[in-house]
Amino acid sequence: MKSRSIDGLARRLGPGLITGAADDDPSGIATYSQAGSQFRFGLVWTLLLTTPLMIGIQMLSARIGWVTGEGLGANIAKLCPRWLTFVLIGLLVVANTINIAADLSAMGEAVRLLVGGHVAPYIVGFGLLSIAGQVYFSYEGTVRILKWLTLALFAYVAVVLSVAIPWRQVAVESLMPWRYLPAETSVGDYAALVVAVLGTTISPYLFFWQAAQEVEDSRRRPETAELRGHPAYAAEHLWRIKEDTYVGMLFSNAIALCIVLATAVTLNEHGITHILTAAQAAEALRSLAGEFAFAIFALGIIGTGLLAVPVLAGSAAFAVSEIFGWKAGLSHGFHEARGFYAIIITATMIGAIIGSVEVDPIRALVISAIVNGVISVPIMVVMMRIGQSSSIMGELTMTRRHRLFGWAATGVMALAVAFMLLTMF
């Protein structure tokens, strides 16, 4: 009976689990590694704070996709002026492309650390592999592969289990971070990394991906449109969305916490406080935590990158296709949805080119995270308006508790971005 219930849960999990796992991409790993190495446990509170907020906003994304049968791009276009829709989607594509570049670069570096050779061929190879997977695999095949790739994140649980964690110190420093900030650190540096963590954790591309995947799932079940108005059917599927999102977001932030803890007790304790890439964090672990921790960390970078790059490229393709009215979705073949696949191919290859040239990786990551943080605020405001709109959502508008968490997430992001901008200027 127990194994059957676990099997049933595994089948029900999909968009939420994949979305949560994709949040811990190599660029996110670099951000969390920098948080642990620079501030030790001083940013753990951000992961605890964002967990319920992530759940709330991602549940809203999924709900909008399932209820309306359209992705976020199409729904945003209903409420926003066309120029504002284009600006928001354009910034999303730019941020996603930078993220793809950072992820592919980190994956290439991880392979170089493990087997040697030149980085550029690995970067291009991973880019081509990602494109081929989305173009040639069926929707069901792609989802199945992405589900299996979520297991790569357990690499970071293994790293934590291989080092000693001072849990009492973790609790104290995370509750009173201001007392333990490094003397050489400015308030602006701390604020920028807070926004980077928030922008990495609550990222717009995750909103678009999860909503789009609910639309894709609905298309595979023609009866969904007819039964959506039936209370029992709607309640069952909204519960499935809730369960899927809870598991995905809890999993995502638990892994992020493992990365922060692992780098804090190894890198920070040995004076390594400036991490440029996830691969650099892996390399530093080799001498500090042993070959096992190094190899597991590096393999995790490759696995999470293979999961995240299709999500980044796919979410950009969904958003652009929806506002132009193109056919979109991995359930369509290449010849049915050429514009959609053209965005995937273009974003991935531009990312591969950027990742192959000499760029400052931490600067690219910070720019991407800050752009994500800034554009997430107006996108979240529009999402909340969509979720509360009976003309769009019908009788399945957000519950009062859901509104509370959604607006709280929006408010936290707005305050963090405002604080960062004030400290910058």
C-alpha cells in the first residue's frame, strides 16, 4: 500500500517539481555558494522566508495556467498596455539568456574539472544537447527526462552529509545576521546579495514555465476544458497543483540550504569568501572537503544545468510566442511551432556563445539576478490582479489565504529591490 501511494505521488508530480528543481540551476548554485562563502549563515533567513512566498506565487502561476488554459504571457497581455507587455517579456528573455550563458559555462567548467580539456567545446555541446532534447523528444519524453534529472540535486544533500554542520551556530547567525557580518562588508554588498538570492529563488522564468506546463498538461486531456467548471473536478486538480507545488518548492529551498551550509562550513571557514562560479566552488571543495565532495558537487552542476537550460529557454519561448499569438508548446512538433522553437534555439545558442567568450561570470550572474528581481515585482503585481479577476478566472479566483501569501511575496520583493537601489545610489 505504501509503495503504491509513493508511486501515485510520483505520477502526480510534474510542473511543480520540475520548476522547483530548475530553480537550483548552476547560476543559482553560484549565488548560494557566494552567500555561504561570504556571509556564512547570515543569509539562511532568506531561504526560510522565501519558502512560503515561493509556494504562494508558484501556486498562483499554476492556477492561472490551468484555469485559463493560457500561459502568463497571454494573460499579462490582457491587463497591460502592449508596450509594457513587450518590455517585461523582453527583459525576461534577456535575463534568461544571460542565465543560460552562466549555466552552460558552469557545466563546461565542471566537465573540465572532472576530465580535463577545453571548456568551449563542452559549452557548445551542452547547448546543442539541450536544443536536440526539446526539438526531437516528445512532450512526454521531455517531462520524463526532466523528472529524472531532479535527482541530480540530491548531490548537494550528499555534500552536506560529508561535512560537519554546527547547527547551533546556524540558528544564531541566521536569526541575528547583522551581528556577524564581516567587518569589510558594506550594507550595499549585503543588500545586493539579498536581492540576488531573492531574484534567484523567486524568478520570473519559473512563473512562466509552471503556468505553461499546466497549459500543456491540459491540452493532453481534452476533457479538462469541459470539466473545469465542475466543482469536484476543479477541487481535485487544484489539490494536485497544491501538492505538486509544495513538494517542488520545499525540495528547491532545502537543496539551496544544503549548498549555503556546505560552502559556509568549508569555504568561509578557510577564508575563501569570494566565489565567481559554481565550478570554482566545486574546485575549492576538493582540497577542503575531499575528492568525494568535489566530485558530487561538480556532477550536481552538470545534472542541474541539463534540467535548467531547457526550462530557461522554454519559458522565454512560451512568453514570446504567447504575446505574438504563435503556436507554443513542446507537445507541438517543430514544423507546427517554428517560432516557438526558433526562440529556444536562438536563446540557447546565444547563451552558448556568451558562455564561451571571456566574460566576468559573477557580474553576469548578478546582473541576471538583479534583472530578475526588478522585473519580478511588476509581473507579480499583474499576476495577483489576474488571480483576483473573476472576468479571467471565473469562480476559481484566489482564496483569501492565497492572496495573503501572494501579496506578501510581492511586497518582500519590492522592498528588497527598493533597498538595493537606495544603497546603490
